Amino acid sequence: MGKEKDIKDDEIRIIGVPESAGGKGAYKKSLWERISSIAPAAAIVAIVAAICLAVWFIPGRGYVVHGDAVAVSGLNVEEPGDEHSTSDLPSENGDIPYLGNYSDMEGDAYTEHLRDTVNDIPLDIFIPHNASPGLYLGVPELSDRRIVFATRAADVRADNGKIVGAFVLDGQPLSWGLSKKGYCGIIDGNITIGVADNSPLFEEATEKGGCFFRQYPLVDNGVPVENAPKGKSIRKAVCDRNGEIMVVMSITPESFHDFSQALADMGIRNAIYLAGGTSFGYYRDKHGNQNIIHERKGKAYQYENFIIWYE
């Protein structure tokens, strides 16, 4: 065993007496003997090459398993129960790959649920499909089949039950003020997420019957934003990943800093916080099943509000 340790990974050792050894037992190989001694190694190389070519050209090699999803021609098909990886999915926009499955743009509204781990932080990723975003005042009912995703949005004061910061619901301003610099505007079915002291989207939402609310900024143009609150909790955000809108939640308690960094590292361009990490929320999957993300706890606030996607 000790004399074989000098064989490198890319070498093939031919056992025998070398021609240059000299002394007793040395002999000069005939051409046939040389070919015979090399043939087994050449055969092995040929077999390995043939296997590689067969795998490369095998029908259906476009299906690449990524835990929670299967990449098919650049799209993901959700397979519940495992973990999702985004490392080598083909890019749809020339920059970073989309996460969701967009093979059915005219089908029923539903929410795609994926899982990923970024910086050792496990994440739930919810991507609504064929649905319109909006805000909802009160607590959505599970029986409302129009809604395919719902989770808390703006913060509500515990002392007076009023919404914290500017808030517009279907063109009606319900709250004013700059408590947090992050904002989300929903106008004509499009979501805009950003960070600014003043945003014209508040007035535009009022004029066009849209929605608007403010929250802590988490990612601004791909850069994590530091926030004052410390400690760890289940974190949740509405995110824009190069035009792909999603809600991302941490599965484990995380600090604002670590959660924001994880979002930036997964390619999120802009993100703002969503209230109540373990507050009530649910989604409808592609099979039509309603799935509760977190159970309802405690009494409802007067102005408790949700960001929703609906048919």
C-alpha cells in the first residue's frame, strides 16, 4: 500500500518492469506487448467517456431536481416537502433567475410556496400567480375563495388601534405621517417597493383608487438597510426581486440585520418589512387547498390590515 501512494488522481499506473530498469529480468517489449499493456487503461477511458456522453444527451436532462422544485426549461414546478435551491436555474431576464413557475400565465390564481436557505437562514418564499395585489382592512376570512394570499401589512398602535404611518386603501387615505421610510404602493395592479422620505405614490394611490402603506425598509436597490430595533424574531417582508414580487418569511427567529442581508444575498432588489412575524396568514396552493401559515391569535385590532392577492 505504501508504494502506491504516489499515484496522482489523473495518472494511470501500468504495472510491469520498465524498459529502462536494466539488470536481471529487464527486457525490451515488442510492439504487441506495448499495445496489450496499454489497452486496459485505454478501454477504461473510452468507457468513462461513453458514459459521460450518454448522460449529456439522455432525453429529459433539462429536468434538474432542486429539492423543493424541479427546474424544467428554466421554470420551477413545486414539489412540497424538500428544500429549494436557486443556484443554477436559467435566467429569464439576463441578470438573475426567476424563482417562480410561470409556465401557466392564464390559469387559476394560486400561490407558489418554495423554501430556500440563505446564509444558514431557512426561508419560506410565497409567490402569487395570476392574482392582483391589494390591501384589506380587517381580518380576511378563510372562506373567501377570491383570496390566494394574505398576511399582515402595516403596524397598528397597541394603545389606540390606529395604523402607524401613511396608509391608503382603495383611494381613501386612512392614516398620514412618516413613521418609517419604507413604502409599498399598489396602483393599477402593480406593486412598487422603495425607500424615501416623500413618495408621490401616496398622492397617486389616492387619485387612482390604489393602495399605499409604510414599513421598515429592509433592502434598498440591493443594499441591506440597518434598522434600530434589535433582538430576534420571525421576520417577514414583501420583496421585489428584479420585477418578481414575493413575500419572504424567516422560519427561525432572526435579527433585522441578518434577515436583510439574507434577502440581499438571494437577489432581492427592494424589500420592506411586514407586521407580525407570527400573525395570522394563509395562502391557496395550485391544488386549491387553503394553507394556514400562522394560526389566528388574540383579538383583532380596529384597523388591523393585510396585504392580499386575489382573483
